[in-house]
Amino acid sequence: MGRFTKVSEDAFDELQLDAGVLLSTFDPANPVEPTSEQIIAVTTGGISITCTPTYSDFGEDVDNVPNNMKEFKHLDGWECTMGFSDLKFNGDNTAISLGAADKTSGTGYTKVVPRRNLNQSDFKDEIWWVGDKANGGAYAVCLLNALSNEGLSIQTSKNGKGTNAVTLMGHVSINAQDAMPMEFYEIDASSGSATVTYTAVSPVGTENPSEEGWYVLSGNRYVLATDTTVDSNKTYYEATANT
């Protein structure tokens, strides 16, 4: 074996394994196994994630300045995307694919219609991709202010499954103009061992499905799923993670 025919000792530990999963919510400080409700797509062919900078060369038209002189380089911005082929055909995923769209329910059906105008509510605050690492840890990518920028593209096949090609693009917000639209997390194998305790609080907000067995009220406030309405006579709880 030659001197440079070697691999780093941590090579296996740093491998990313399998396709990973797309989630609507994820906490990298407490990376517990996701619930079914958090998984937003059933994918085929893996997930394509890109984060590409765009530069300008302010010296390209200046006499006697060589092209790509580093002192004249200007970063214009970042184009960050997540692309995937979705096998999940339902109203929610159709609306995500279209971007600007409205979803309504009828008797026995759900209707999704593209909209003429874009609403701020069409942007998803966060879309997460999380994948396992060989060392038992994880690698996660968060796309911020995500919106489908290529629309819906359905492909069917004989004796096969239909697919919908989706590309979500991250966007900068006027409320956080220095926050770029993609974040990356390397998660240790020891993370995710936090326990959750529940402290009684007053009822706030309305219920929406959350983790199995609980309904979220507002923020970290939960109620047992057996309680179907907000009632001041019932006991509610605030979830707190303890590492």
C-alpha cells in the first residue's frame, strides 16, 4: 500500500446512509424519531439538496484588473432548493407542489385550485430533510420560507406508481434579511435522549394534531388527544424537554 492510499479513521462514522425523510417540523437539539404526521412526502429516488451562491465580479470592466480578483468579488445571494419525486397523492401535497393554491373540501373529495396571486401563507416556514449517519447520529438540512418554484409535474407509468416532481426553493424574509434560506446541522449520536415532562397550565388556542397521543394548543402547550375541545375546566400541560 502506498503512502497516500489511505482513508481517514472516521470515514465510516461520517457516512450519510439511506434517503432520509422530509419533515414539517424537527428539533436538532432533541432529534427524536419523527411521527407519521411530521412526514410530508413519500419519496422515490432520494432527495436532491442544493445551495448555490451567485457572485458578481465588480472588477470585470475595470482596466488593468484581472478577472476574479478576490477583492472585487461580491456575493449577490444564495439559491437553495430541495427537489424530490413524491409518491403521495393528496390535497396537502398537491397544494405544496402548486405553491399558490387553495384547498377546499366537498362531499367525498378535496379540491385544489391554483391561485392568481401569491399569499405569504403559501410559504412554509420550515421544511426539514433529516438523514441517518453511520455513527448513529444524523445530518439535517432546514429550508426556510419554502415555496414550490417549478409547480406540479405528475408522471404516471404502466403497471407502476405515479410520481410528482417537486422543487422547493427557500427565500429570504423581509423580517430577517440577513438570514439565508438554508441551514445545515450535524447531530451527534448521543443527541435525542431528552425526556419530556408536562406541567399544568391554563388552556390557550385551539387543537391541531401533533405527536401521537397529544394535541398541540400553542407553542409547547399540549392536551391529551382524548380531550377534543378547549375547556377551562380541563387540565392542560406545557411540554419541557430535559436533557
